Amino acid sequence: MPAWLRGAVETLIDGEAGSALAEASSRLTASYRDGKASALAVAAPIDAKAYLAARMPATFAAVSAALDEALRCCPGFQPRSLLDVGAGPGTASFAAAELLPGIESVTMLDHNAAFLALSRRIGGESPSEAIRAAAIERADIAMLGDGRHADLVIAAYAMVELRQDAAARFALSLWQACDGLLLIVEPGTPGGHRNLLEARRALLAAGAFIAAPCPGEGECPLEPPDWCHFSQRLARSRLHIRAKGASAPFEDEKFSYLAVSRRSPDRAGQRILAPPLETKAGLTLKLCTAAGVRLEMLPRRDKPRFKAARKLKWGERLDA
Ligand SMILES: C[S@@+](CC[C@H](N)C(=O)[O-])C[C@H]1O[C@@H](n2cnc3c(N)ncnc32)[C@H](O)[C@@H]1O
């Protein structure tokens, strides 16, 4: 997270006793792990603060990584307006404003009073005028009206909180509000992947172009128990370590995502679906291609290709 955001979060949390924050964080983690929605997991201001300390760094990192990949597939896309659906404390808006400083207007929607209050306070510290002036509205995102429009629409870790059969309907309501690019980020679990597959089918039928991560628009070639997900490593701050009672100075956030566009994107290349495996012989990449999933072995002796591929990470594209 950028320095201003870390600072704003630290200031908000400063007055809380370490033990209260750690207890609230472990309650929150357990609630999300049990599949509870934020309406139950984040009931009091201390729970929302625990979210800032324990979850926001990871969801910020995941949204930034997914949006970055989506934007690579949409060269020239310069959104001016952003709609953040299920905004929580504003995480996705803050991440988008870092990557897209041309955004001029931001709307955040959520129904959780504790989160809405925090997003207002944190956003007030942002260097982005659009974030400082954001419209922060209480709304039920399961019943998005069709009056809203934005160039960029993001729903981060929100679909997972709706009814199990709501993915397709929710995706279509997001698409209706979207004039440019729609990004949906979900937890990197089989359930998150399943939700995104439902959304993908509905969005393709509605005429959307897949921007990322898929290299094609055919049926997803992954067969259960495999599922499409990625991982973003993030450094843990002292506050993050304290809230989580953790010892490692970093964590790996697993996430799944789908980005769809109104315009035909640049989908050249093949998506790396797992951590590249380096051996004495060379580098093996698990690739999603328009023709299915395959393993590509790049021998060390093929120096230029090996050297270029070695810099690539899980989630990035291997150019054709
Ligand atoms: C896990 S949080 C994610 C917050 C933020 N997008 C992030 O990535 O950090 C899910 C958010 O969705 C919101 N949400 C879930 N169901 C909702 C509904 N029916 N209407 C409005 N907001 C909802 C919750 O209040 C919560 O803020």
C-alpha cells in the first residue's frame, strides 16, 4: 500500500489496544474462513479496524495485481470514472487511483456502516482529489439500479458475499453499469473460481470481451480439482504482523479475477497458471492458451527465450 494509505490506517488504529485489535483480527479471520459475510464479520467499529490491519493490505495487493494485468490487455484505456461495488473501506478505489491517476470521479457503494465511515475518513487523507471527493453511498449491491454508469467498474471480494446463485445476475448488473472495463476479484479458492465461471458465461452471452486472465473466449479448459487462481506476495507492516500475531514478514494472497471489456482487448500471449518450475534442464511453465492448458519447457540452452521467460511470474503473460 502507498505510504499515505499506510499512514492513514496507522493513525486510525493507533488508539486501539494491541490485544483488542489482535482479538478482533482473529475473530474476523475465523468468520471469513467459516464463510460468513462482512455483515456478520464486521459488526462493530473495532471489526472494521481489524479489517484495515489484517485484510486490507492483501485485498489491496490482489486488486492492484489484477487491475495491472487487465490494463496491460487494454492499451489506451484511460477511465475517468470509477464505480467500486462492495467497496468496504475503499480498498479497490485506492488501488485504482494509484494505477490510474486520470480518474476524476469515484463512487463507492456498500451497506456496512462501519466500513462506510472508515472509507470516508481514510479517503480524506488521499493525495487524489477524486478519492477525497468520492461519493460514498449506502446501497444494497445485490439490487444495483441501472442508473449508474462508470468507465471502470470494480467489485472486489464482494461477489463471494452474495447468495450462491447470484454470480451471473450480479455480474450482469455490474456490466450494465460499465462503459469500459469491468474487473471482478474474488478469493483464490475453488468457490471464487466457480463464481467467476458463472459470471464469465453470462458476460460472454451479453457480448462482453474477456480482457484477462483468459487468453481466449472458449470454455475454461481447467478441470476440477484444478482452478484458476494467482498469488500476490506482500510485505507485512509491523501493524499487520501485530494484528495477525504472525511471524513471517510477508504473506501470499491467493486471488482469482475476471476482467471484461466493451472493446476488443489485446489478448496476445499465454497466461502462466502456476509458479514457474526451474530445474537444471530449464524452465517449465504451465500455460493457459486459446487451445487449452499445456506445459511448455524452455531449455537453458535456448538462452534468449530462457532468459526472458525466467523474469516472468505466475499470473503474467508469456508472449507468443
Ligand atoms: C470482503 S469485503 C471487501 C471490501 C473491499 N472491496 C476490499 O476488497 O477490501 C466485502 C464487502 O462487500 C459488502 N457487501 C456484501 N454484500 C453486500 C450487499 N448486499 N450490499 C452492499 N454491500 C455488500 C460488505 O459490506 C463488504 O464491505
